[in-house]
Amino acid sequence: TPSHAALVIIGTGMAGVGLARALRRLGDQRSITLVSADSGEDYSKPLLSTGFAKGLIPDKLAQRSAAELGNELQARVIIHTPVRALDVDNRSILLEQDQVLSYDTLVLATGAAPRVPFSIAPNVAPRCFTINDLDDYRRFHKALGHGPTRVAIIGAGLVGCEFANDLHAGGHQVSVIAPEATLLPRLLPAPLGNALGDAFNEAGIRLCLGRSIDSLAPSSIDGIELRLDNGDAVSADLILMATGLTPRSVLAEAAGLSVSPSGIEVDRLLRTSNPNIYALGDVACVDGVNAMYVQPLQASAKALAATLTGSPTPVSFGTWPIVVKTPLLPVVAYPPTTVPERWRIEGEGGDISALAENKDGRLIGFALTGGCVRRKVELSRAAPSLLG
Ligand code: FAD
């Protein structure tokens, strides 16, 4: 097995694979090796939170196996192999059992890992899950079994709300528990978060908002009882933690690259503080922005492919409203990056638009629910782009 590649990419998520694909599309012929800690299957991560409603078995979500991916990309794909360390002085990475792989150019696309804010006791751990990749989806899918299952989701952000809607649509009994007072608190002003909450409530999803968890304990044969800070109890068969993500920047940090809590610091050319190493996707903080969405990583893959083939191209994220996959009440959000002077909120029932304005009355972000989501294109044209 060759132990050198012109380009080594760590990570086979949408960022790593997207870059390799963009390079081949430009006709680039260099040798590429992709290394992944997981199964290396090519899948679209956003579809993970739409699969339960459609009753999709995990294998249906994998578009290509790692071997098929390697064929398509004319690349070597090493799977189930976590990279242990970077040796930046010798331009090489250390795999298991002292195996060394050297590179001319290294790209870090290691994504972000679920963050679990409290420790989980061993007696309930087998019933607690996170879903951040296809292997996680497989494990959760298996635990759900066939009949309706009581699932307590902890967290009211995008991932928590999407899984709440999707599992409910798949016939499961869903509760959502979160310390914030409204759903999607980082994406929506309160009246719109409340509209989504009303839609969830009407559908029969139980909401325990403004609540934290005092204890998790086994109950009955395979159940768990969650005790909340107001004394309420929630009974569940499974717990799904959707409590945020942390960039996987440990390899970079240990190698002395510049890293912040928002990820590996890169410039608009996606260069890290080491001249032969680049980063993109959920792990990268681009000029101070770590977006953790598909559109920015696709723009990054395209720009980096151009840069690596001799046309230095700074990435621009443009204006990319987030489409939240909650069919019970459609939501689109483009949150402002600075605190707005005011929110101009109009509409009624579930159909609300909220425009964030700065002190000069300029549009700096927006949020839309229900029928108002059709204003997405018009408002995107008027809003400023991020990293324009
Ligand atoms: P990842 O997909 O996390 O890939 C990281 C890769 O690095 C993996 O292959 C992993 O095995 C590998 N790796 C990590 N550490 C090591 C190591 N030490 N050695 C070797 N390999 C390593 N975004 C949207 O824009 N729209 C949506 O609708 C949307 N829906 C989402 C729904 C869900 C349920 C989730 C979880 C996310 C969603 N997102 C959405 C976010 C989007 O999916 C992510 O931004 C994107 O998939 C991140 O891709 P990535 O390649 O950067 O990271």
C-alpha cells in the first residue's frame, strides 16, 4: 500500500468528499487519499433527520459505499481508521499501529462532534443516543425497533426540532426538553419560535421548555424516567441528545495549528496557520465564521479546489438562508450576525415574517414561518451576504 499521496484529506463527510469531487471536476489528476474514522459511505447528512418519517432503512441513505466512492474519485479511501496525530514537520499523518502516510498537501475535514453537556450514568447510557452520522443513525434505528417508541429529545435547536418532527411523523411519541423558553432560539425570534411550538403541541409533541434535567434514572423494564427541575417527570424508552456540536479540532491543536473554540482558524483561502495544511466544513472557522451548514462547505470545496489547482480563490458564503425541515410548520431563517436594532414582525397564526434591521433601517437578517417562507428568495436578495 502506498504511503504517500500528493493530497491527503482527513474526513469523508460532505466537506472532504466535496473537495475531492470538485478537484476531479476541474480535471486535477494528482494522487488523493481520503482517511475516515467511519465507514466512509457517501451520504447526505441532512437526510438523517428526514428518514424516520419515510421509514428509510439506514442502507437506503448511503448513496455509495467507500469502494464505489474510491472508484468514482479515482482515490484511495481508508476507512475505520482514526488519524492519531499530525507530524507537520515531516508532512505526514500517523494512523494506527505506527502506520505513517505522507502528503504534499493536507486538508482537515474532520467535522464536528456532538456535545453532551452532562454526564450520563452507565445504567441509562445504552438508551441515550446522538445522531450525527450514518453509523449513529443505524444504532438509533435499531434501538427504535418496530412499534411506536417514546423518545425524549433534549435540545430545541435545528437538530432537535427536525428529529422531533421526523420521529413524530414516523409514528413515535415525542417529547422535547430544553432550557430555552422557545424552539429554535438561535434562529427565530420568540413569536416565531412560539408558532412552531404551537404546531408541535397541536400535533401531540410534548414540549417541556424552560426546563433543565435534574436526573435520569431507569424505570420499568427498559424505560427511563427524566426528572425536570420543576418536579415534572417525562417517561421515555429512548433519549436523543441534540445539545450542540463542537468542532473536531484536537488533531490540529495538538500539532500546534491555530485553533479557537469555533474551530481551526483559516483565512478566506482556507489556509491554516501551516502553509501546507487547509481546513473546511464544520471543523473550520473561516475568517471568524464557523457556519456548520452545507452551503458554506460547498462554496468552500469549490473555492479550495480552484486554489489548489493554481487559481487562488477566496471563499464567499453569499446569502444562505437555512431551511429547517419541520413540515408541521415550515421555517426559513437567516439570522443576523450582529444584534439587530429592531425586529419588524408581521403576520398571524403560523404565517409570520420577521425582518431584522440595523439602526439605519437596513435588512440584516430574517426569519419566516408557514406561508411566509415563500418570501425567502426576495429577502435573500436584499440581505447582506456573510463573508461577501
Ligand atoms: P462530517 O460529516 O462530520 O464529517 C467528518 C468526517 O471526518 C467523518 O468522515 C469522520 O469520520 C472524519 N473524522 C473525524 N475525526 C477523524 C480522525 N481523527 N481521523 C479520521 N477521520 C476523522 N445543514 C444544512 O445546510 N441543511 C440541513 O438541512 C442540515 N440538516 C442537518 C441535519 C442533521 C441531523 C445534522 C446532524 C446536520 C445537518 N446539517 C444541515 C449540517 C450539515 O449536515 C453539516 O454541516 C455537514 O454535513 C458537515 O460536513 P463535514 O464534512 O464538515 O463533517
